[in-house]
Amino acid sequence: MTEQSSPSPLPETRSCAAFWSLKMAYSVPDTVCASFHSFLTPFCASCVLWKSLGQLCIKAALGNEPRRVLDELSEIHSMDVILPTKFGLEIRTRCVSKPTDHQQILLDKQGGNLPTKINLKQM
């Protein structure tokens, strides 16, 4: 059996090494590998972000359930406020809803803060 020496596009990790050894062992075509990597890369990135958020939660003494933190913080919204004037013009501003006490505690523990006003840029 002849070994191929195709370069690995991903960093060398155990999972990558396992993937490349299986690829060579079963002679998987590069087109299949390309479509697999287009799925694998975003999936791995989301896993890394999820684990990072979990570690931030543990570090901030919020437990190890990032889903609960995200669910609580997802209730904070940005909104457009449009005020009509008597001259027919509108005053527009974008603002962020005030967090509840529980949400503010989560933000404080995570070291985050919310903007009070968001500047709109004309394009």
C-alpha cells in the first residue's frame, strides 16, 4: 500500500490525525474531504466558542451551563425609537433595553456592560 503525503489543512490534533489516517487508509477522494471540511470547520468553531463560553462562566462563578446564561441575556433587546415632530420630521434613535437585576448580575460577573445609546451611521 502506497502512502499519500497530502498536507493537512487543519492544525495537527488527535482528531485531525485520525481523519487523515482514515483518509489515506480508505483512499477517500479529495472532493469528499473538501465537503467534509466545509461542514467540520464551522462545527468545530462553534464547539470551541461554546467551550470557551463555558469556561468563562466557570471562571465568573456562574456554573458550567452557558445555555442558561445565554437564555437570560437573550432577553436584552435593542430597539429603534422614532419620535415624530410637529414639523413632519422624525427623530430616530437606537437604544438598548435596561437589563433586569438578574441580567445585570450576570453582566457584572462577566465583566460586560451595555451601551446606553447606539450611534446610527448614515450610509
